[in-house]
Amino acid sequence: MTVAPLTTAIPAVAPSGSGGWFSLADQSLAGDIISREDAHRVLASPDAELLELLAAAYRVRRHHWGNRVRLHFLLNAQSGLCPEDCHYCSQSKISSAEIEKYPFMAQEQILAAAERAHSLKAGTFCMVISGRSPSDRVFNQVLDTVREVKARYPMKLCACLGLLNEQQTQQLAEAGVDRVNHNLNTSEAHHGDICTTHTFQDRMDTLRAVQSAGITTCSGGIFGMGESHDDIIDMALTLRQINVTSVPLNFLIPIPGTPFEGRQDLTPPQCLRILSLFRLLLPSQEIRIAGGREVQLRHLQPLGLYAANSIFIGDYLTTPGQAAQADFDMIRDAGFVLEGPDGEALPEMG
Ligand code: SF4
């Protein structure tokens, strides 16, 4: 299937479409919130209207982000051995997945990863550690490493460290952390079905601690874990309500050895409906197609860029991503350009 870039194809006054998708885009662009009923219609829309829905989401994406794509680079700086029981996660205490397990990496290894992130034109370097929350020793190592990475590379730095209190987020801000990631993962109602060792409220408290330190919040979710359409909508509305800046949307990779092994609830069109809904509900936020992009969107990956404006380049926490060159080619072929850390369009691609 050849899909023409929509960059110049959208007329000033777009047709309403059989699903009225363009009028939802108009509402979103006007700053109005689309109704729950319309959000349900988006998630249950027929395949025949998928491109029209995506074009409506693209109107909103284009207004706020043009044709730019932000790249993030993820480093799992401490892997496995986690006492929590997040059912989707290969690093949890209840997972028997065969993954590499290691304590917090030596600073030289992290700096080497930051160098690679920079060479791949990533605007943001995301440093992740497994665990419920960092020990004092690891937290101090994180602070030292943050200072070093920030001194050497002109990238934004995002830290994903588990549950954090206000004192910790203040220290992270002082060390130069630009952003903290802490995903809500799903709705409050569904959270107990995916994790029992901490609560949705614990996660909300961490996000409030991040915001109280003046750090940008990154928070999103994972789909394909048995959630209902109401759960998807509730999570999007919560993220809107707490005013997160960056929204990573993961599509479950059903890793063997985890409780969600073998689950296959998603289809590529459904992933695109979810991405479109989030763009309509979170119009100006940075929406990232995160883990599961290759596995769940498969050949429709490039279409996701018409709703989302950001992807990870390189690998995920414990699973590989596609080659960086394939991502560069995808972005260029679909008519998009890379965006630097300060929002500037980058002239060169890999
Ligand atoms: S998601 Fe984080 S807290 Fe949950 S099991 Fe995995 S590493 Fe632990």
C-alpha cells in the first residue's frame, strides 16, 4: 500500500467525513475537550474510516508540531531484580523471562550510551533504572551521572527511577534533569489488574512530586493488557487533567515468562485509533510511539507518525528495536524531518 504524505493534501476547510472526525479535530484545535461518547467512537471506528481519522489527528499534530519528529534514546541503566510485580514487565519479581540483570552501570558505560544517543541525533537521553525506587547509593550515582551527561552533550535528559518523593525530585532538578518519566500505565480502575505491589495513587504522587520540583513530566501508558475502552479514555483524561508534557504510548510486547505472555489483544489499526485518540485529547503534548512499535504496528508504523510526533530510536528496556537506519528511512519516506533538542528542524538524517 502506498500512502501519500498528508503534508500538503489537507484543504483549509476539511470535509467532515462520515465519522465527523474533522469536526473532532476542530474541537481539539479550539482547546475544547471531545466528549467521552466521541472518544468511544474513535476507538470503535471502522477500518474503512481509519485514514480519515488519522488525517483528522494529523491536522492537530501538524498545527502543534509541523512535520517534525523527536527522537529519544533509552538506556536501561539498571536491569532486573525488581521487587514489584508489574505483570507486563520482564524485570519484575514474578517474571521468569530470560533477561540480562545488572546493578547500576558504571558511569563510563552510561556516558558511552549518551555518546551513541547524541550520534543518532536523539534530542533526549532517557536513563531508566529497574526497581520500586532508587536506594540512596544508586540515587547519588544517578545525580553524578546526570551532571556528567549534561556537561558533555547538548541533549535533554529524562530520568525514570521509579517512585520518588519531593526531596528526590528537587535534587534531580538541581542536578540538571530536564524531565522525569513515570507512567500511569493504565486507568485507576484497571491498575490493580496489572500490579499489586504499588497503587495508581503512588504513581500519581510521584508525578505531583516531579511537578512540584518544576521538572517536566513524562507519563503515558501501555495498551493490550486487557483494558477496556473506558480505561483507555480515563487514562488519557487523567494525563490531560494533570497536564503532563510528554506522553509515551506503549503497545504490549507479551514477553515470554511474564504473566502477559501470549496476549495478543491489539491490531495495527487499533494502535492507530489509540494514537489518534490521544492526539485529539492531548493536542499539544509530545506524543511518543514507545515500546511495541515494531511488534504491534508492524507495517503500519509510518502511519503512526501522523498522530504521534516522537519515537524511540534504538532498543527498548529489555527488547530490541529496529535498526536506527530503518527509522531514519521511515521518517524521511513519510515526509517528516528530525527535530533537535530545542525544537529546531535538523537538516541531516542518517
Ligand atoms: S515496571 Fe519498573 S517497578 Fe514495575 S516491575 Fe518493572 S522495573 Fe519494577
